Amino acid sequence: MKQNVEAKFYTDVWNKSGWMQKIMADDLTARILKANVNVHHYESKYYELLHADIYNRFEQARLFSWLKLISTTSNSNDKKALDFGAGTGNLTSKLLKLDYTVTAIDISPEMCIILGHKYKKYVDSKKLNIINKPIEDANLAKSEFDLACCYSVLHHLPDYIGAIKKLSTLLKKGGIMYIDHEASPFNWSDSNLNQKFKQFFIFSNRCINKQYWKMMGWQIPPSTNLNYQLSDYWAFDERHIDHEKIETVLKEENFDFSARIDYHGHYTWIFNPLSYVYKHICKPEKSCWIARK
């Protein structure tokens, strides 16, 4: 009950605040942002259960190993990290374990509430600051962070190139930008036969996850008629993340080093034997970027 009241309060603030009126000048931007708030209003309660592609042990181990490696490059005694599009704390949890002071920002009020409840002791100790705003309207200082990161976020944004530029201004000299879990340039380039196998592979993953939910006695999320065409705006055949543009903007923002790493994702709570075939015949469908200022 308390969480519902809090969620309503934050939603009312979102609808009435000045930044909502400001973005209404751009109708598509407003509709994309609103769609994301609406989708995550529903998904927040079930988010980690819905996203086996994120919370399976293989992906979690890969993600933590990358963040741990990045953390060793910082010479700061008081490491500061920005988790952009923090959600329920996938990156935040790992950054806190790596002794970062974390600023977590997300436009979903429900996600921010869950994040605050999960990591209350870090909020109380000032190791975690949660901001429920678009990044453009957050009061963040230039050159504030040693690490600026986002995971599975760019494809939700009206202007993902603008967001990368904004993140770059928040990094210290020598700071690192880490962008992960976006569709790779190869995601749609497999042959027709391989694409058909990929569709079968995706179907098998869904079946395995549903059976695993039942085996574990987890509450299966109710079905929904949510339309993801706007909330996942850059995740479709007709429009998707342009990695050449990302590379160009990183050069324009004077990053000394940048690299894209392409990889095959894991999509089930337990191992799917078809993954062996999938990785052999299909190109990597996920990408991450690591760049140093």
C-alpha cells in the first residue's frame, strides 16, 4: 500500500513538473518518454523476473567482471559513478560492491522507489544518491564522475546520441564511459536461414523460462497488451542503434580511446543447449562500448 501511494506521488510530480511541460515542445520525444514511464510503471514489480536476458547468472558474471576490470583503472580514492537509466539497480548494486559512490538516475518513479528500498542503507550513508528526472534536468556537475555507465538504455531514448554527449560532459579527464547491452551492428545481418533459427532460438528461450518459473514456484507476470514500439524505440528493423554514429560522437567528444565489444547474449535462467548452435551459426547480437576520456 505504501509503495502504491509513493508511486502515485512521484507520478503526479512527473506529470506536473516543469520539465514535463518543457519536453512537450517535441511531441515524439514526449511520447517516447511517456511510453517508457508507462511501460516501467507496469514492469517495475516484475522487471527482474521478466528479464532473464539480464539477470541470468552468465550475464551477471560477465557484467560484474567488466565493471571490476574498469574499476581497477581509476586512481581516485573516492570513486564516483553515474548509473544512467538505473532501473532497479542492476549496475548500481555492482558499483556499490566495487566501493563507488553512486548517483543513480531514472525517469521511472516506480523504479526509483524500488531502488531506494533495496539499497536504503547506502542511501542513508550517502553512498547512493537516487534522482528521478531526465538526465538533462538533473543538477549534475561537469567533470564530476570517474565512470558514467548505462546498460540496456540507449534504445529507449529519443536522442541517444545527445545522451552520450551529455554523459561525456559529466566525466572527469581520464574517466570511463561504459555502454552495454545494446543491439550490435550484426543483429539484423544474418542470412534468412540463420534469422529463422534465431527466431526458433528465441521461442525456445521463452519456453525454458516459463518452465523454470513454474519449477521455482515464482509468480508468473500477468500478460499485457503494452506497446513497446515507442518505449523500445531503437530496437526494431526499421530503426536501430547506429554504432557508426556512436563511434563518431566519441571521437568528437575527444575520447582518447574507444572500443566496441560484440558478444552473444544469454537469455535463460538455466543453460539452453541450443546456445551452442546459436553461437556457431549466428553473429553476435549484442554490443558494449568502453571509452576513456
